[in-house]
Amino acid sequence: MAADPADVPASQPRATGSRELALRVASAIVLAPLAIAVAYVGGWPFVLFWGAAAVGVWWEWSRLVAGQAAPGAFAAGVAGLVLASVLAGLGYVAAAVGAIALAALAVAALGPSERRLWAAVGVGYAGTILVAPVTLRHDPEYGFVTIVFLFSVVWVTDVMAYVVGRLVGGPKLAPRLSPNKTWSGAVGGAAAAVLAGVATARAAGLDNWTMIALVGLALSICSQAGDIFESRLKRRHGAKDASQLIPGHGGLMDRLDGFVAAALAAALLGALRAGGAPARGLLVW
């Protein structure tokens, strides 16, 4: 779901109007084709792309939670994510998860005493952005389709939840966590995501669209939950954006909040159904 202006503290107003819209459109025109192209290529370019995203998210998280107070903890997180990238790229997913877990422990030990838990959670959050999509993309037959399916569900959820929520309004979805999100936006985004997921599956020649629709619905809900979590995290730490890396959009966390939750759910569901072939497990019913 798109970041809402009301999620921003009043003391830190966000740019509005045509300028913000133009920045968002320009950024999306660059980033969306790049993400799809890297997913199509796969292999190490895909691993490096998401490894860099993970390091960027960890940088944003550590600045948000600990500021500049723990350079050693930040370095430990980066080292763990780099090692996890190499291991995931070689196909050692369990070892990559282990590297992230060890890095989280190191960060907890080196971070500010009052925020150790938050810092450790950040390493796991960033690591998920790496491990989940790389694990799904490893499948030579269904990997690319699965990533495109994820993109379509998350992106359509994001756009349509914002549009429907703005046009229809109504009761708030989670007023204490993310005050500007509405039930109408959540339902509209989920419904549109189901259609987008089914259309993607149909274009890829997949059958059993009923199950695909249910999977799309579940991932859309996870995406919206991830958005609310990140919104609450920013509000807790008094920030309007995770950073200013992406013009008009804020930071990587602001753009990947829904994707990380949906990708994690997709990888877990696929692994539960098909073990070492989670992409097949997610889409073939």
C-alpha cells in the first residue's frame, strides 16, 4: 500500500501535489523495469540486486533505530548480509539464514543497550529481503514467473489501495498504527491484486486459477500488513520516511515494506508445499 501523508508526523510535512506525483511516476518508470529485467536475468545479477537492497534497508533501519551510536553493530550487520548473499547465491539457503541469525546476535551484542532487540530484528528484516526472493528465483522453470507474480500482486495492492482509499474513504483500517489507511482501500487493493495475480498466472499458462486467486489474496493481505508494520515503525521513531534514497518515495523500506512481507509468506508457503522448490509450490496446485 502506498505510504500515506497522514502517516507522517505533522512537524515533518511531506511534499504534496503534482510535484510529488511527478517524482513518484519518474522513479517508478526507472525502478519497475529494472526490477523486472534483473528478475528475468536471474543468477548472480539477481542476487547482487537484492543483496544491495538488503544492505540498503539495513542502513535505513539502523539509522532509524540506533542513529550513529553503534558503528560496530552496523558493520556486523553488513558483514552478515554480504556473507548471506554469497551463500544464497550458491544455493545454500539454510546457511544464509544461519549467517543472518549470527549477524543479528552480533548486532544485539554491539548495539545500544536500550535498542538491542530492535537492531537485531532489523538484520532479520533486511535479510528477508535477500533470502526470500533469491530462494524463489532459484527455480529454473517457475522462478521468474513467481517473482513477476509477486511484483504484480504487491504493486497493484499498493496503487489500488491508495486510489480506492482516497476516492471512497470510510472507516479506518488501523487508526493507531497507520491512521490514513481505510478498509475500503484495503479491500479495493486486495481485490485488484487478485485480478492481477490471476492475469499473470493466465499469461504464464498456469492452471487452477481459483487457488491462484486465493494465494494472491493472501499475499495482498501480507503486503498490507507489512506496510502497516513499517508505518508504525517510522511513527515510533519519529520519522516520515526511512530515508530519501528514492525521489518522491522516501527510502527502500518505504517501497519494499509490502514486498518483504509478501515474499516471506510466498517463500514459506511454497516451501511447505514443495520443500526445496518453493516457486513451484506457490504456483502449481
